[in-house]
Amino acid sequence: MSDMPYRVRQQKLVESVQADGLDAVLVSSTGTLRWLCGFSGSNGALLVAREGSWFFTDGRYENEARDLVMSGIVSDVGMVIHGLPAALAAQPVFAGALARMAGEGARAVHLAIEADHLTVDSHEALLEALSEHACDCDVCPRAGLANALRAVKDEVELETMTRALRLTESVFLDVLSLVREGVTERELAAEIDYRQKRAGASRSSFETIVAFGSHTARPHARPGPRRLAPATPILFDFGCELDGYCSDMTRMACIGKPPPGFREVWDVVDRARAAAVAAAVAGLSSQVLDGVARRVIEDAGYGDQFSHALGHGLGIEVHEWPGVSKRADHTLSDQTVITIEPGIYLENRFGIRLEDTVVVSQAGSTRLNRLSTETVLL
């Protein structure tokens, strides 16, 4: 990606906080840092204002940080030894940036921080450090500073996410050849992780779920030593990170004849998924969309067995804003990518979840998945 999208994103973030009466933003969450400047390390902070942007990190990432300056993504770089962001106040680069924002009148700078990311301890340490170094800075906690901006994907992001999903779908088809009586959940999960990396992914986007039999009734089952037996359903839920963006997909398989009731429940879940995919459109409440799928499941008599949200935003992180649940009333924006993953979980029997990734637009939604949601019989 060229440096232009990063500068545009920084400008949009500044404009959004200025509309709230603020001068600048201090970002330290890894996902938003990557979105704003491409930095992928574990320790960094970006100060963004109308006057410019300044990046801070420690010596481990010095070369990567200098690249951000040379490519014009940020104005300057400050190096710190101790943890961010408390150590920033002692940085000449940080003090200079605040002075530039304050101008000749030396007014207080109103600085937004990520209330939903920064710990209470780090917040207090930042305030103390600013006071010690006589920095006239009014620190203003704000939640979800970049959520709505990050939710709208550009064409490069959409293309990258589509490639990540294609890789995941390919690995799923590949791994089906390893499904046989006696294999363990843990072995199949390890193969998925390995094959995604071998195909070009940097990592799995979350801990891969492979569950057999009654274990599929646990929505976030962790793969264990359980061995596959005949007439057993299998739930696969996994994804990868490719070029900085995530995929996420859930599919069902069964070795031998499915257990009694499986086909009926699968049909309910798939109808709920299809109804939500058809209903998704820019401007719709995410809470309303959740209700579209939930009503299908409730009308079939399984409302109490659908125990989680319908889906979530997807992008640089596998779980992004907006949430798609009965408790999240967010308006879906044009070019937002979400997952739609209804499920029914019957304790001591089996669980079924089917997950698609869709791009929401003003014309409706586009399903990015190519693979059918039909249960694969082996």
C-alpha cells in the first residue's frame, strides 16, 4: 500500500475529533496504529493532529519507525526506553509537537486518548508525567475513536480480505482429505494453522476451532485429544491474516451419516444465515439485522440455543466494530465488512454454526464466500 491512504486516514481521524472540540489524538492500540500508519509492532503510539503526526516506539522497532518518516507517513519519530504512553511527556519530539499545536498563544492542547484501550494505570501515569514536565495538555478519554472510520473499507482492503478468505477456503478443502476415523481435533487444527501459513498467511487470525460430536455444542470449543468416530459431526471455525487483514469462516462436516435431528437443525441455521445475508444493507441497524436471523431460529423453537451474537466487523482485527448482536445498535455503513454466523447448540448432542463474510453496501450485501454452506459428508 502506498503512503497516501495512511495520510488520508490520519486526516479523517483529525477531522472527526476536531468536530468534538479536540486538537489531537494519541493512538496506541495495535489495530488502529496499523490502520493509520502501517506499523505492526507490539509497542507504539501515534500522535495525530492537523499540524502533523508523530510516532513513538522503543529501540526494537527503530528501523521500522524510521521507514515511516522516510515514506512521509509521519512527521517525526521519538524513541523511548520505558513503556508507552507514560514516557512520552519527557520526549522532546512530543513536547515540540504539543508546542506547535498550542501556537504562539501557548493555549492548552485538548488531547484525545483511547478510553477503551488505555489502562487506568497508563492513563494516570500519562497525567502524572505531563504534570511533571509542565506540559499544558488537557487529556480527554474517548471510546471508539476510529471505529466508524475503520469500518468503511476501501477497494485495496476489500481485495486483500477477499484473498485472505480464498486462502482459508482453499485450506478447508485441502484439510478435508485428512479427516478420517481416529484423527484428533488438535491434529486437524494444527494442520489448518500450518497449511494457512504455508500458503502465505502470516498467522491464523484467532485460535482455530475444530470440534467433534457433542463438543460442537460449545460455541468456542478448544481443540483437544478427542478422536473422530463414525457418524460424528465436525465444526471448523478458522481464519488467517494475510497482508495485514483477516478472514473468518465456519463450516460443518460429518464423517458417516449425520446423527438424528442434524439435518433439521442445519436447515434452520442455514435459513437464518441466508435471511440475514439478504437483509444486510447500509443504513440498517446491526441490532435489527441480528433480529432477522434470530427470529428464524426462535420461530423454529431453538431461540434458547442461539447463545451468541450474529456476527461482528472484520478487517485488520478479526473482531472489529460494528458488533452485530441484540445488544449492539450500530448503523451499518456502506463498504463495511461483517460476518454473519448464526448457530444452534444442543448440549450433549451437537452444535451447528454457519458463517459467511459479507460486504454491506447501499444496494444490499455481497457474499464474499465461494464455498457452499452445505455440510460436507465424508
